[in-house]
Amino acid sequence: MARKQMHRSARSIWSILALLLVCGLLVLTLYLVQRKPNNVPLPLAGMDEHQPLRTDPKDIASITVTPVADPAFTLVRDGDTFVLEGSPDYPLKPVDLENLIDHIALIEPAEVVGALSQLAEGAASFGLTDQSPHVAVRLVDGRTMGFRFGADAPTETPTVYFMLDNDPHVYTINRSIRDLFDRGLHFLHTVPDVAVADTSAIRSIEIAKDGRTTAVARSKHGDWRIATPNPYPVNDQAMGLLLDSIRNLRFAVFVEDITEQTDMETYGIAPTSPIVDITLENDQVMRLTLGQDIQGVGLYCAYEGAVYMASYMAVGPLQSLSVETLAFRGITEIDFPEMRKVEMQVQCLVYAYDILWYERIAANNALVYDEHGKVVMDVEVTSEGQVIDADVLIRFFERLSALRPVAAVSPDATYTMDAPWLTITIFGGSEQQMLAFHRMGDGKSMLSVDGVIVWAYDEAALQA
């Protein structure tokens, strides 16, 4: 009996000890789970493959970015977004801000170079110094993490050296990640929407450059024509590209607000800089002052009290706006079906042709239509009251329309203007145009369109 009681007591003691051990393990587990380390867990030392460092964007409380060439700045959480520490009203681009946060939330090295202690070169040889770009992140629970970018790495794909704070390893990472963080706060600043989606609202476009002003404007009929320095028809394709550039006009990066202390010469902006004025039908004028080149990909631009960076893709057609880039490159933009009368003078001989267009009538007295549903028109050409072969005049204008200029005539050039060897006056339904060809030597003839000379043509081709 006593022996059974002793056995029962021993089992009770072991049960109590087991229960205490389980409780102890539970307490230890809860402690380890709830304990907040000073730093975010980092990739394990000696790992063979890259390990992404993941953080939920919602857990980020603040970010301090220290670029090489610009002052450091800190963004702090404000509800669902971030604001600039000390200047909460600083305008930040939502898309670029979200991109920055997303890249912080997932830092993924490309590969491991090795543990710094095992690398004879040292951190400085990888460009990883106190002066290299650094990002410090504080999470909402008080934990911190950080990373630093180094020099370019000799890899097939563009990468740079990279280190995580409190991790002794050197990694490589995509170069674009360093480029994202190694730039100043102004890259996150908002830029104004300067695109004119409805280009029919544009009345005129003008550029003052190199002491000359070139402008295009809408005529009373709604079509575009060069207005300055002299009236001249435009090249429809070139005009279309110009309007497309205004439709897609945008600034890439805000640089700074213009104040009395702003050194505008730094951006190549001066009173003599090219100025582009886009005038809308409501009399609003958008003025852009174009500055110096930025590494061959863009330029600085002043607009409404601030300096911006803009790509050549966005402003290139505006910068190159000139008579030569916009002028019509044919002989006349009046198509033959629009002509009603043509007068030609070759030396002292004058020829006049009256052109009559009339509807084609079928045998049953019905109008004849083409495959597009338009009435077929026939033409009758008379000279001095006599009907002549219309095809001769049609073929002449077809050859003339196919010619293209061989050179531009400089507006600064001076020529001895003899009487034109060929003059063609065209009368359209609502317009009239006078074409005059003047010999300029070297087998070329200058074309004067209503007294304005822009192009030179091959004289032999004109006489063919």
C-alpha cells in the first residue's frame, strides 16, 4: 500500500514538472515572438544566393535619403501618404513617391560578392563610403534598416555594389535602383501639366531665336500658315509633328523656383535665350524659355516662375521650329482640281488658260459617281477661246508638284534679282498665288511664292 502511494506521488511530481516545462516554453516563445529587435532581420551570412529584404510599405514610418550631389531629405508618414519633414506642404508627385516606397519595401540584391572581412579590397574599393548614396528607413514599430550604394560593378548587366546596414556582406544590385535614390528632392516635386490636348484651341506658335522670330498661325479658313517673318504655306507633315509635340508636351523634373537669388546662367537661361510662345484662342499665352543642354538628352526650361528639365523628345520640335523646318516643300499647295485659271510667262511669252470643271453625265442623264460616292468631274481647258488638250496642262502640274527643293535660301543671303525666267499665276476658287523662278547660278533657281523666297530648285528639272 505504501509502495503504491509512493509510486503515485512520483508520477504526480513528474506531471507537475512536465507542465511547468511546457509553460516555460510557451512563455519563452511568446517573448521571442513579441520581442522587437533593433534592426530588421538581414540575409544570413555566408548565403550562396541573393535574399530579398521585404517590408510592407504600410510599416514604413519615415525615409531619409542622402544622395551624393544634393542635400539629404526625410519623408515622414502622414496617414496613407508621406510628406516632407519640416515642410508638409511641399508638393510631391504621387506616382514617383509610390515608386520610391515600393522599391524600399522590396530590396533585392542581384548576387553576393562576399563577406567584407574576406575581401582584401575593403569597402572603399567598392565605392562604399560615408560619401556614397545612403537610405535610412524607420518602421512604425521603431525598428530601423538602411542600405548604401557603391560604384559600378563589372557585370554583364548594369549593376552597382551594395551593402545593407549591419550586414558584413557586399552585394550587387541593379544600377537603376541606385539612380532612383541618388538624386535630390526636386525629382519628387510635382510638375505642371503643360500639354495642350486639344490643339484646335491653339491660335499661333512663335519662337524667337538667334535674333529671328518664326511664327505659324491659323488662317481665317482654319488652316496653318507661316505668318512670320513672311507669309508662306506650311508643310502639313511638319506641322502635324509640331502639334503632336505640343499635345504631348511635358516637363520631366522640377529644378527650382525662380527667385532673386536664382543663378539663371547655371541653366543657360538669359534674355537672349530662345523663347516659345503658344497662344490659345482664349488669349492665354504659354511662354517657355529654353536653356542649355543636359547631357544630350534634354534641356532646362523656364516656365511660370520655375525651372524644369525637359527631354528633347518633348520639346525638340519646338526648339527646332524655323521657316526651313515648317515651310511647304513643293511648288504650290493648290491642287489642280482647285484651279480655275492659270497664267504663265516664259521670258516675254504669255500664256493664259481658263479651266472649267463640270459634272459628268451618263447617257441616261444621271450623275456619274466614283467608288467613294463622289460625283465624277470632267475638265475643259481653253486658251484664247480655243479648247486645248487638258492632259497637257495636267501633266505639267503633275511634274511640277513632284519637284522638291535642292537647297534652302538663307534669309541673310543677298542675290542680284533679275527678272524671273518663269512666272506662274494660279487662280483658285478663293485664292490666288504667284510663283516666280529667279536664276541664282550653279544650275539652281530660287522660287518666290507671292514675293517670299525660301527654297531653290534644280533648274534643269524645272525645264524638263
